[in-house]
Amino acid sequence: MGRWFGSEHTSCPNCNKEIEDSSHLLHCPDSGRFGLFREEVYKLLSWLQKSYTDPVLARIPPRYILGRGACTLSSFAPLPHEYLTFIHEQDLIGWDNFMLGMVSSSLRSIQYSHLLSSPTMLNANDWLSNFISQLFHLTHGQWIYRNISKYHKTLGMVKRTERRQLILEIDKLAHLPPESVPEDSKFLLEIDFSMLRSGDIFAQHYWIHSIKAAVASERRKTFLQRRRGAAPC
């Protein structure tokens, strides 16, 4: 958005990282974002335990996800031989891609073998589809949190930035010399500025546009008077 439309709001709304890119979505260090992330991982763990997941496999994804790319699966404690192919392939795919639903095909093989001896009609394809949906849900939760933080109509970063800019402009215009404003508009400089600064955005915009229009009118009036005074007799 910053490249396409020249938006000045390219920083992260939560940790204030100057340039927010797509990879930052799941790596933001903000405590609120990570708190939500951790809650969603616990939900994933609960789903794994209730969905007839291979008991060793059920412990691996939550721990891996909470590492947020700081550790590899191969760095975990030694696991049985039948899990090594999955660990090697998933480390090649990488954590960020894993969170986008890109998982090693050997994951399905491990779960297929476990489901054969489980008291369920669930098949490996359905389990894998649901598992990837859980990953999408976790990633999407971070996206929603980020967007609300940035674009909420009153508390979002964009609105808070806009309000700060409006207050700075109000403070600047409040110190205009009275002679720069037409007589019938001087009341604009006699309002309670403390109330205006804490008022709603509509009132702030209205006052700024009004005072600017009044100043422009007075300048044009002065210009025309000087021009008429300089005209030859």
C-alpha cells in the first residue's frame, strides 16, 4: 500500500517498526499480539489432542509454532526414526511457509498410520485439511488484530495519527495574529481551545477549514486594496 499509493502509514501499528512488511505479521514482538498468538497455539494443541493425532506429533507443532522461527524441528530432543523425514523436510520448507499451510507430505503418512489403529472414522486427508485450517486461523487472527489496531475508526493508529496532526495544526492556527482574520470571523480565535483539542474530529476539521478560509479571505481583501491603491489616477 505504501508503494502503490504513497501512504505515510507504513509502520507497524503495534510495535512501531518503521517499515512493516508481510513477514512481520507473525513476528511482531508486541505483547498483545503475542498474547493472542499464544492463546491460538493453545487452541491448536487442544484440537490436536481431541482429533486423534499421533501423540508424538501432537507435541511437535505447538512447540515449533511458539518458537516463531527461532528454532528448527531438528533442534528438538531426539525423536523416533519414523519422524525424521518429516522433521528434515519441514525444516527445509521453513517456519513462515509452515504458518501458511505448507507442510511436508510425510506428516500425512505419520497421521495415516496412527489413524489406522484409532477408534475413529476420521481419515488422514480430512485430518490434514483441518490441521492446515487451524494454521490459517492462527495466521488470520494476527491479521485481524493488526488491521483493527491500524484502522479502527476511533482507536486505530491511522485515526490517532490524524488526530495528533489535527491538534498540531490547531495549536499552530490558534496563534494567528487577530489582524490576519476578517472582523466578522474573529470569533474563531475566541473559542475554548482546550475543548476543541479534546473534541471530536469533525469539529476540529470544521474549525481548521473555517479559519483557513477566513485567513484566505482577509489576504485576498488586503491584496485587492493594495492593488487598487497602487493603480494610476
